[in-house]
Amino acid sequence: QDLPQRIPKRAFFATTSTFKMISPATAAAFSYVGNSVTCIALPREPLGKIYLNGTQLKENDEAQAGWKFMGITGLVASGSLMLADKAISDKDDRKKLNALIAGTSAATCGMFAANGFCKDMVKPEMRIANGIMNAAVAGLAIKALIDDK
């Protein structure tokens, strides 16, 4: 009983005045980086073992190129989000950025949940992980829009 009286409450609990949330742009950028680097760095076989359920063609140059381009695009998006997050000072522009993040993250979550390729060929645990990650980023962006930040 003595301990809580000697140590201020804020030492135990983050309050809205002491805790700063990660920005939606930073959260989105971080969520893209891991998948993007993996898509660029790994050859098709180990990449497929991570993401896919094994029903795909073992040799597929088109798919290999698609994974690499997706990785490159993801890194460009991550860098662009980080730059925009740092550079934007206008409140209306910040709202537009957060709306863009909310929309694209929600759409990506929907793709992992409902798209035929994702349902048929992506490992369930990867679908779930990516769906949750994108839903969380969308939620963070929506919260920022509601809070008018």
C-alpha cells in the first residue's frame, strides 16, 4: 500500500497527457517495410515458403517479378509516408494523409480477408497477421481523423 503513495500514478500508467501515440504514417511505413524487404531480398522458393501454402507453381518468372515490384513499391510507399509525416504542417493536409492511410490500410485488410488469391493461396497465419496489422493501422488513422490530429 505504501508504494503507490510514494510513486506518482503516471509512473505506472500512461495518460493521454504523458503518452504520445505513433503517427498513422509511421505505423503504416513500418508495417510495409518488413514485407517489402522480404519480397525484394528473398528468391521465390523461400519467399513462397513464408507466405504461400505450397499450391503455387514452383517456377514462375511473372510471379517472381511481381513480388520484387511489390517490394520496391512498398519501400517507396514507406519512405514517402515518412517524408510526408515529417513535412506536413497544415492540418488539412494531415487529414488528407490520414484519410489516405485509413483507406488504403482498410482496403488491404479487405484484400487479405476476401480476395480469392489470398484465401486460396496465402497461408492463413500470414493472412491473419497482415489483416490485423492493416486493420490496426487503419484504426490508428481513423482515430487521428476523429481526434482531428
